[in-house]
Amino acid sequence: MTRLKLLKIIDELDQESNQLFDALKKYSDQQLNHKANEGKWSAIQCLHHIMLSEKYSVQYCVKKLSFNPRLKKAGIKSKIKSFALRMIIQAPFKIKAPDTVGTPSLPLTESLENTRALWNENRENLRSFILDIDEKQRDNEIYKHPFGIRLSIPGMLSFFKYHFRRHQKQIKKALKNQS
């Protein structure tokens, strides 16, 4: 996939996240940090979970590529794995997040303003990664999802999209009856 197409996907991700952040402006930070129940994440915590997932995914890819590894070209198996991951993410059941992106790593409270600033910083890092990556590596199985599924950069960006949408629903649910 070309660099331009990858950047277009990031633009689409940004458009969806900007719409969400704009919609969240009507809530106070107190409302955004409110947990409906113990063991549930607040809207802000959901945002931080998404951010950390994306941040650590990019960091993994950067580190992996720093060793100049021999990577398999993503093919039909990779597309099937990506599709399977998408189905899992879209399923209505709860999936326990790894601690690095789960409850122990999420802030108890944070402002929407600071969260958005961190979000934008992470997205700029993602853009830089896409701009810097060797074109020969873009379609290789670079990314390793915590489920052990290896994906190409387009597969990783696809994961970002469906992961975001899953937690967008969770955010809306967390804010239900808050306005």
C-alpha cells in the first residue's frame, strides 16, 4: 500500500476521533471521568486505553524495524487474520486488555483538553512513522497484536479503526444519562 493511502487512512481515523472529541466537549471533566460502575472505565479512561494501544503498537513497529529483520510479506493469510481480529473486536463480549493498556495504566482522572493534546501527539508520531518507514517494509508483517496475530501496517491501521469504534460505543455507554 502506498504511503499516500496509509496517510489517507490516518486522516479518516483523525476525522472520526475529532468528531468524538467535539461531541465530548459538552460534558464536564467530572462527567468524563465518572465511572458508571466499579470495574468499568470512564470515558476518559477509554480514550487513554485507545491512545496507549496505538502508541505501543507504533513503538513496537519502530523497535522491530530497528533490528532490520527479515519479515514475511503480508498475503492472504494476513488478510484473514486481520478479518478474524476485526470480528473479535466487533463481538459484544468483554475482552480483557493487557495491563500495559488496561486499568493499571489508565489515569484515575484527566481533563479532556490534556487527553486531546496527548491524542494529537500520538497521531503525529503515527504520521511520522508512516512517513519514515521504508516502502519495502510497509506491506510486511511488522505489527504483532497482543493476541499474537502478525499484521502489516495497513492491517494495524485497520485494527486501530475497529478498536476505536468498539471503544467509542463504550464511551457513549459510559456517558449515558450524564448530560
